[in-house]
Amino acid sequence: MNTLGLHGMVWVGGWSEREAREAIARTAEAGFDLIELPALDPASFDVDLTARLLEEHGLRAVASLGLTDDTDVSSTDPDAVARGRAVLGDALALVRDLGGDYLGGVVYSKLGRYTEPASPQAVENSRASVAWLAEQARRSGITIGLEVVNRYESNVLNTHDDALAFITDTGADNVVVHLDTYHMNIEEPDFHSPLRGCGSKLGYLHVGESHRGALGTGTIDWDELFTAVHDVGYDGTITFESFSSAVVHPSLSSTLAIWRNTWTDGAALARNAHDFLMKGLGDSRQPGH
Ligand code: MN
């Protein structure tokens, strides 16, 4: 069975003690196995408190982030690359200290809109930084996931083919493709061929609706997606990611252009998502489907 995860921004936009308690307790209550921490500022987390709460609620954690203009490892400014590697190193330490085994997201470029294509030098700087990150991660048994995002959120990896070629070029065996249905809906031809194309290199899956609201209320072809999960035998983590202006993160909400409420009740949203995933994954496992 797949591990089912929930993104922390279903509950909270920060990680004060109150927010950490709320996010971890409610993720466990909604039936999920794992919480994905939005670690855009990884050094700001109270690791001891978070580790204690995870243990108390029997939950595992992974972390994800996107870099910024100032920390873009695909930049041709060596200082930006160095700042980016420092943030990635902090995120890796956070995952390691929480006993996690996965760090993903847009760890290979800025998360945000570029106004021109990535130059060969930009791609090479990104590749070298991901190879460096993978080497650091290997020492702690951590896998690095490259989240493939749409054209408005990076100019380096927009399709699963981009990611597969990039991973080959890093030469690292602990780097995987992280797919997200929200982005696939914009850049891929369908919801089946990217999973098939990635095969064993698919290491993490975000499920998000076409408008990033509740599962089943947008235009994602969930039947096709669940069939693909079954057909390729993907048994890794599946994490529900959703954003609404009901929960605001100081930087991520604006970066992702979350301007409206797609929901207000995180508990109802999370329960619905868990039921939706259990049913979809269960149905796709029925004989003859
Ligand atoms: Mn995602």
C-alpha cells in the first residue's frame, strides 16, 4: 500500500509551537501516515518539538521547498548558488533530524516565473548543485525528489522527460522524479504516460486538483491517474497538496498565486481527500479494472 501524506498548508501557514501541534495532530486525526513540511525557511523549525509531536502522533515527516531569486542554484551568479546550497543543506539537516528519508520540491531552481528559457550554463549550475545535494543526502540515507512543475514556476524541469534526462546527467542514484497532477495537467499529454515513462524513477507523487482545491471538484482525470498508479505498480508516497487563501504562508502563498478561497474547512478537506484516495486506489486494485 502507498503511504498517504498530507501537505502542512492544509492546516497552517507557519510553524510556531501552536501551529506545529495543530498541523501534526490534525493530520494524524484525518488518517494520514505522513506530513509534508513546507520548509522554505528550514532553519526556522523547532526540530526537537517537531520530532516529539511526530512521535506522539505516530506520524512521519518529509520536507519540501522551492528556492528563490536570492537562492537560485540555476543562477549564473555564484553567490546565489552558494546561498541556495546553504538553504538546501539546512533542509537536509531538518529531514535528517526528524528521522525522514525524503527531501523534494523545486530544489533545482527558483520556484517562480522566469522571463526567458534556462541557458545551458543555468542548467549546468542546477545539475551540479543537485549532484552535490544528492551526495550530502546519501550520507543520511535521504532521497532527493525533483518536483516537475509547470512553466510559470520554473524554466528548468517542466515535464517528466526533462527530469529523467536531468537525473541521468547528475549520475546520482538517490535522485527521483516527483510528479504532481496539478502540474501534469498543464504540461503533460495525460495522467498515465508520465508515470509509465518514469517507471522505477518515480519516487514521490503529489495529488492536487486542477485549481488546487478539493480532490474530485476540478478537471483532473482521476480514473486515469489511479489506473496508472496501479499499472506501473507505484508503491511510494502519495501526498495530497491543496492551497486556499484560508491558510496563508508568508512567501509560498504569493509564489503559487493563491488569491482565492477554494475551501475554508481544512478538516473536511483532509477527510474528503483521504476517503477519495483510499477509494480511488482501492478501486484501481479490483480485478478487471
Ligand atoms: Mn506539488
